[in-house]
Amino acid sequence: MSEYHRPKLLHESLEHMPNPHICLLQVGWEKCRPGYSYTNFRDMYLIHIVKSGKGILQINNNQYPIEQNNMFLIRPNQLAIYTADQDEPWEYYYFAFNGAFSTELIERSVFRKNRFIQKSSDEELINKIIEATLAIREAKKPDLTGLEYLFKFLPLISHNEKKTGRRENLYLKYVAPIEQYIEQHYSEQIQTAELARMFNIDRTYFYKLFKEHTGLSPEKYIVSLRMHRAKLLISATNLPITTICKLVGYENYPPFFSMFKKTVGVSPNKYREQTQNAPRTY
């Protein structure tokens, strides 16, 4: 690992100049004090790489032990609490990004298919984070320097499975346009059989192909998207929950309430209470 002088907190924030397509928002390093706990709820993908020590990551009321050489991802508007160990507090490096292309890039990474904890013993990413933090601090155009380094980070967390040409073509021909259609029509009543008919594909084959590429059945994919949109609306607006229910594709409140609580772990009103009162400073 390259040697740099590192103060207690090395951090650069570019949130004041975002690019709507893709942008680096934060980058830095921190060695936490024993028991230090932080609550995160931000509109960004935030990746931590634990260099040493250990701690606990809490997401959706579940706790996960994190140790040296682990990476973990917090997704946009996901409530997460992470706490350094009392005896061996962690030292971690991190970077955060967002934009219209960010979800696609995450799905091409080791965090695809809703994964959020991965092993990582590669020091190159840590070196790049240190280099980026110092470079951004001195740059005349820090937003462009941040973008340059973001595209140096991403290959280092990319998923290295090699897709065959046929598999890639099937994804582009069927799955990608169906994903796009669902993104645009999730608030409507969508039936799997109707999707197969619209895109001229056998229903059974469509189900198998979609799950192979996304990790979810079409029905679960739609529910996942609806719940994600519901969480955004509940946390970021004061719209009545019954209104949000209809905006995300549920005609009646009881099935929405049941699915939200099953998926998120708390009721919609409780989620609003938790997220709108959560501290948002980094």
C-alpha cells in the first residue's frame, strides 16, 4: 500500500455539484473511536472497505458482523446504522456516488442482485481512494477529478463473471426492455402473462430468463421496485400513506400495508417516523 500522511479524518464531499447522470459525491477514510456509531440515510450508493478492526452493520432491523477485508454497500435511502467494535474499532475507506446510471453500474458489480457484503483484500481500491481524496482537495475542477476517480474505482468492484455472447444478447433482447417497461409502469396493474405476451416470449421461458438475469421472479421484481418507491415517498414527502399506496400500484391499502411491513420490517407510519427523524449529517 502506498504511504500517505493520514489525519484522523480524511474526507472530501462533492454533493454541492452533482452530475445527474453519474457523479462521485463523497470519498474518504476514517479510523473510528471504540463504539462509535453512525446512522446513514442518504440518497446515494455508499461503499465502505474495512482495512482493519471490526464492527456491526444494522439494516432493516437485522445485524451483520463486519470485519477486516469486508466491503459493505448501503443503497440510496436505506436506513443503516453501523457501529465500531469496542475492543477493535474499525478503520475504513469509503466512496459514495449516485446518478441515473448508478443502479446499472451497481448491478455490474459484486453488489449485484441485492448483495451488500463482500470479501475484499485488494489494496488497490484503498490506494485509489486515498489518491482521489488528496487529488480532489487540490483540483481546480474537483467535480471532474471526482468523476475521473469514480471510473477508476468501479472496475475494482466489478463482477468478474464472463457472460457468453448468447446470454448477453438474451438479456438485451428480452430482460432489459422488460425492466425498462416495469420501471415506467410499476404504478399500474402488471401481470406476468401480459408482459410475456407484449414482448412475444413464452411465459415459462420468460420467467426463467428474467430470474436468471435479475435474481428475482418478475412478481418479486415488481414488488421490490414498488417498495423502493414507497420508501422514497414516505421518507421524502408528507403525502398521506394511502395516497402513496396508490402511487406505487396498490388499489387497496391492506395489501400494501401487509407487503410493506413484510418487506421493510416496520409499518409505513413507523418507517416515516424513523427516517424523517434520522440524523443526516456525515
